[in-house]
Amino acid sequence: MKKIAIVLFDEAEVLDFAGPFEIFSVTGRRKIGKPFEVFTVAEKETIRARNNLIITPTYTFDSAPVTEIFLVPGGGGYYADGTPFGSRREMDNAVMINWVKNQHAKSELTLSVCTGALILAKAGLLNNLQATTHFMAIDTLKEISPTTNVLANQRYVENGKIISSAGVSAGIDMALYVVGKLQGAEVALEAARYMQYDYWK
């Protein structure tokens, strides 16, 4: 059973992580496919996601097991005074960046949703690769990682080990793509059917 870690941080966009969490959690729980072990991990013990959703992560960075797959969501921006929040803050958080680098070195797949790509870029993981992110963060991603070929009109972009997705709901499509990549299209379609997610056909 492959382990999947969903990274959390304050002001993370809820659907960025909840959508893929649901896809990976329902995979293999019905007629076909193999289930994943899905859990959340964060730097601290309590997270306040967007719109004040309070979450207790399964593990902190210090206690999390090594996983085959991990996902970094997005969400965030800048307050009126210019103070960064969410992914814009985390991309300059040395603890986050070091954990992402270390996890990537051991993982089979590294995934990002929305502006989670900015965190991967700051970790140096998108150099000379293709990637995508939320349409409002395209220019920022290009500034952070000038050698990255940013594909603005793609729902998700695969580079083998690293798969990034565009904003918010695109993370669901990317997660289904990952399921299909690992277990076949039938398993991905079954997960989509269970969730009544009609976009994926």
C-alpha cells in the first residue's frame, strides 16, 4: 500500500488538498484497484486553512514516515500591507523548503496543486522542467524559476517524477491522472464515478 502525504500549512486552499485527499482516499475502496494510505503532515500540530478551517494534521514534519508520494497544495497571497500568507509565506520558510527537498529525494512522485508549485520552485525542483500553477501566479512562477517552461493553459503537467496542476479544482484532475498512471484508467474512472465527478471521462 503506497503512502501519500498531503502537506498542510496555514491559509492553504481547502479544495487544493481536500480534493486530491478524497480521490486518493476512495481509490481501491470499492470494486477495483488498490487503496492508498493517505495522511496529512505539517510543520506544526494545528493548521488554520483558508476561511478558518481548523485541522489537526496526522503527523508533523518531525514524526512523518517516508512516503512514496507527497502533495504540496497552494493558497495564499499578500495582505494589504504586503505581508505574505499561505504559499507565498511558505515558499520562503526554510523548514518547509528543507522538508520538501528531503521528501522529494526519497519519493516516487512529487505533486503540487495551484501555487504549491511556487514552493517546489523555491526548493529548486522545477529547474529546466515544465510546470503549471494557478493562472494568477504564472508570472510569479516564471520569476522564481526562470528556467521552468510554464504551461499556463494546462490542467496538469507531468515531468515523470514531478506532476503539477493548475488552480484549485485542477488538483482533482491531477489526482485522478496519478491514480490512472499508477493503477490504470479503469481504477481512476471508478474513483471519479464514486465521487460523481463528471469532468473526468
